[in-house]
Amino acid sequence: MSMTGKYLITADAWFYAPDGNQYRSVWGEVEIVSDGILGIKTNVRSSNWFAKVGTDDKHVIIAGCQIHYACKSETKPPTQSTDITMIDGIRKVEVRLHAIYIAE
């Protein structure tokens, strides 16, 4: 399996990142690694490969079986968006944070 470059990866479940917050996606440089990176040998029913996303100092390791989507993207995705709605003639502006961990 070969994944090189930067990817936006969406996991099947929420995970904690090094900053202590929960995320559903991670963006950064990807390296595919074996289960040996965990220091244990996984069994047949477990994933035997993992995606290390980010730098050596700041990364997330996601089991291959937990990767739902992977989009190659050299451009860092936005971490927030602005939603504008009109309610009873009043303009309402909300800043919504995305659940993407930027691992760089």
C-alpha cells in the first residue's frame, strides 16, 4: 500500500488528538506503517497496518480499518466556516469549527 503526500483522512469514529480535543478527521503528511509501530503484534481480527499522519513531534496514528475516507490534498483545509442565516428578518452569523486536526 502506498500513500505519499498530505491527506485529509476521516475516521469511522471520533478520536483524541495530541492537543486533548476530539476530532473526526486529520490532515497532514501520511506514512503507512505496520502494527509493529505499536510495540505489539495484532491478531488476525485486527488491522495490521496504520496511517501515521503528521510529523514525528505531532501526529496521530489511525488503524487502517478505521479510515473511512482519504482525500489527497496538499492544501491545508479550513478549520472553521461562517454560517449566515436570516431569522425573522434578523441576520445571524455563526462561526462553526470543523472537527479536523491539523497535524503539522
